[in-house]
Amino acid sequence: MMLTVLGSGSSGNCYIVGSSNERVLLDCGLTQREILRGLNFNVAVVDAILLTHEHKDHALSARAFHKMGVPVYSGTETSHKCEYVRPVSALKPFSAGKFNIIGFPLPHDETPNMGFLMRHPDMGTLLYMTDFAYCPYNFKKVGINHLMVECNYCESDLDIDDDAYKHRVQGHAALNTTKGVIRANMTDALKTVTIIHVSSNYGNPDRMLTEVKSIVGDGVEVNIAVPGLTIQL
Ligand SMILES: [Zn+2]
Ligand SMILES: [Zn+2]
């Protein structure tokens, strides 16, 4: 199974997880055209779109893919605003093809947001968390194999006078937060860590990569998500 990054960050988030004949999209915040190209125009193999929240950088093409017949799953509150969403109850497992999935709420400023834990017999477990100030849950007992986690900014680079200061602090993960999430969920089962949604203004990819690598050690593959990146799961 593979993880393919089509987009990551406030300009648009979309990730493909799966194989050539069964796939899940994590968010769909790029144009239809960009996502279709990433899928080699094969929409029929997409079992589900897991939508974290309603912001455009995650949801831009959700309605369009729903119209193409792909089920879009997100939290109950998001389904009240986006009528095409199939509501997911927090911490209640559901299936899409051979993927077993659990959604859980994550604090994203004022906007309802959901993280997802998914499992597939050919992939193991993958935890996807983005646009969150902190994580109220611990998944250590699950033995996460693949972690996709936001690392938006470095605290020391933040500008308190910036208009988006409050949103960033209350809605996005700082490097120290991301490191805490990794430490809290790390076991010997961990194989890959993919750092996602890095801010173009307040992120520091080199520092993030170095500091995350120092936590997980050499046995774990660590990458910063950039369009076109593929990772073997
Ligand atoms: Zn976002
Ligand atoms: Zn957002």
C-alpha cells in the first residue's frame, strides 16, 4: 500500500492511501482536476473520502466527488453544514471496503474537526491528525504503524501581532505539540511518520524533520509531506 501526497498545507490538502484497486482519500482540498489527475482518473476505486472539516483547504472538491458517487465521511456537526456528508459518530468504527475506520474529534479553533484512525490488513494502522491545537486521545495501545500528523509552526517563529495568531495557536499544532503526540503514541510498531500541513510562513521543515527524527530514531522513516511524495506503507 502507498501514501501519495497530492497537496499539504493551507493551499490545499489531499492524500491518497491504498493500492491501485482500493483507495481512501484523506481530505480533498484541491481542485477536482488536480485530484482526478492524482487518481489517474480512476474514481471507481475510491472507497471513501475522510473529510476532517469544512475549511476549503480540506473540503474544496468534497461535493464534486460526492456527486461522482464517492461517499464522504465526516463528523456529525460537519454533516449539518455540508448536506452531502455521511455523519460519523465519534469513536464508533465503520468500514469502507476493507478499511476499518474510527473518527474522533479534534479541537480546531471554532470549527468542528475530526481525526481518523484507519486499519487495513495490508497496511496495518494509520493515524491521520491535522488542524488541531492538541489531541485529547492516546492510541498507544493500538500500536500505530503509520502516523500522519500536522506540524504547522515553531513556537519561537510565531508573530503575536499577526492577524491569524489566535487561529494558529488555538487551531494548529506547534512543533512541541506534534512531538508530544509522537512521543505519546510511539511504540516499536511505528514505521513511518509523515509531517503534514506545515505553514509556509511559520513552519521550518528542516528543524521539524531533525527534531522529529531525534525522537523516533533511525528505524522509522520520517518525511515532510510535499506534493508528489509517495511513501510505501
Ligand atoms: Zn487546514
Ligand atoms: Zn482548518
